Amino acid sequence: MHYAAVRFTSQRLTAELGQVLTSLAVIDQAPGIVMSRTGGGAQQAFDRLRSMSQSQHVKVADVRGC
């Protein structure tokens, strides 16, 4: 029984880690995309993404679809 619980927890944590890494990759790429389209700097791009995230009540990683 103990091994089944450990295995379940391990699988759940692995799935969560995969989601976090995917979100981080998106967040890392998004400012570059905004910079290429607007000509602004990195901080301006991230500020713009953060502002969109807050005004639309979505996570920064999900702003790309807005």
C-alpha cells in the first residue's frame, strides 16, 4: 500500500513539474515576441504582458492566447 501512495504522489509531482516548466518556457519566450512586434525593451515587454495579464484576469503564461 505504501508503494502505491509513493508512486501516485511521484506521478502527480512529475505532471505538475512538467506544467511548470512549460509555463516558464512560454513566459521566457513571450517578452521576445512582444519586443519584436513593438520595438520596445525587455522590461517594457514584460510590463505590457503583466498589465494584460492583470486586466484580463489570466496568468502571464496564458496572455499569449489573448
